[in-house]
Amino acid sequence: MSRERVYSLDFVRFVAAIMVVGVHALPAASNQPLLDAVARPALIACNGIFFMLSGTLNLRVRERESLPTYYFRKVRNILVPFVLYVALITLWDTRATLPDLSKTAQVFATSILSNKMQGHLWFVRALFGMLLAAPLLARMCAGASGGERRAFAVCLTLYMGAQFVCANLAMPYSWSYPLGGWVALFCLVPLLGDAVRRRSMPTWVVGIVVAAAWAALVLLRAWGWSKLIHDPNPLYIVESAGIYVLLFRAGERLRPSRIVSAVARRQYGIYIIHVFVLWRVMRLVSLESMPILAFLLHIALALVLSFVGAAVAETLLIGPAQRLLDHVWSRVGNRGAKGTRTTS
């Protein structure tokens, strides 16, 4: 992929941002179990899509001398905004105990280090480790032969399928695959992305495959197979990858939209703060007699307000902090860091 912004990827980001807000807005329709049963298996694919996006953008071979710049950019673009956003949320959540900072510091440390608080940010914690390993994983993906890529797909399916089945049959299972779980989705497009780039599978076939995987997940969940149902089991991987392909191809056909690109540029900030915003929207806008309308309204309002919040935070706090880091890096770090164009 080009290192310039690609609108088709922006479109994938845009839809995935809507999907992740939708997943967390489903409690608004708690008295509509059919909506949850049908919508959740589709919307939760956003997690897999986000990992695939990150792998698409970051799993490229880099020369050794560019590694310091790469790691600096990951700290600048991923870790620093994460810490600052969490700091802002923590200050708000503990405002009642201020100016005593002991409670605030405890909540902040817990939120940064674990999923105990701000649990939806598990994604960032998992992704950052993958980004640190990306230079090594990129060489693995680039150097893999066709047979090795097929072997990856077969081993992944067997291991993840066995784990899923055993978990739901309450059978002990301790085998593991080192490229399983979310790491598999991070590596999926670089390893098996020919269907995206060369259209080796027609779009209508991809659509049928996605629909079949989604229907299977809905039925299995209805039959009580709830364990690992929204984690990387074979059906989830097929569904997530298929939706990624469909969105990518749709983005190639659509006329670029400034709104889509603007949301895509701030997708990371939206992801971090959307739960903070959403729960307040859900308390303020209550339409108990129209749960589906409430569900859709909550998604729209939370997305818009999260975008505004991210824009303000990036303008007043995160942007200045990143520019300060750029200044320091240009003096004491890699001289080539200044002006380097990188996509997170």
C-alpha cells in the first residue's frame, strides 16, 4: 500500500468507527434481544477490522536505519495520545475527589496498565505490542512463500476452530498457535491479501461468504455457544476479513468524501473517548418506547460528539505535545524524523 492516505482505507476506518460505537450502544436496546442477537455478531467485527487495518499499514519491510524513526512515531502517534486521553478522562471521573490527587493517580495508573478500568481500551494495549513487533513480522510476511501462506491459513483454522469448539463444549484445551488470536488478524492482509488487491474472489462471492459466517455466528450464539463467539474463531475471522474486503472495494468505487476522511483521520481519538461520551448521551437521550430509534440516535450523537471532543483535544493538548516531541526528536534523535510521513 502507498504511504499516502488511501481513501478506500479511510472508508474502512469510517465504517469501523460507526460499528464500534454501535457495539457499545446496544445496551440502549436491552429490551430488544432480537436486535442484539442479530446486530452484535456483525458490529463486533470492528475489532478484527481495526487489527487488519493496522497490519495493512504497518507490516512493511523497513531498512534498519529507519527503525528508530518508526518506534518514535508509534510512541508519538499511539502511546502519547493514549496517555493524554486517559489522563483527561481520569481527571473528569475523579473530579469529586480533587484536589486530593492520590485517588486520581491510582485510577490513572490502573487505567493505563490494565483493562480493569476503561476496558474497551484493551485494543490499544494489544495493538501497541503488535506494532513494536511489526518490523520483524513484516519480514516474515514479505518473505513467506505461497505454500507457507496457505499453511498459515490451515493451521490458524485448525487451532482456532478446536479452541472455539472445546471452549463451548466445556472440554479442556491447552494447545496454542503463536500466530493465533488477534495477531493473526494483524498479519492477515499482508499474508492473505490477494483477494483485496487482485480481486481473485468476486465481490458477490465475498458477500455470500460474509452473510453465511454472520448467520452461523447468530445461530451458534442462539444455541448457547457464547464462549469465544466474538473472538478470533474461524467464523469470526472469515466475517471480519470479508467485511474488510467489501468495505475496501466499496471505498475504491465511491467518490471521496471530506466527512469520511475527517472522521477517519480522528478515528483513534474517537475510539478512545467514544465510551466516555456514549454513556452520557444514553443518560441524556432516553427513548424507552422506541429502542431501535434510540439505538441509532445514540450512535449518531456519540460519533459526532466524540469527533468534536477528539478535534478539541488534538488541537489544544495532543497536537502541541506531539510537536514538542518532534522538536526534541529532531535535536536528540534521528535527524530524519522531522518531516517523515508515517501512517499509524
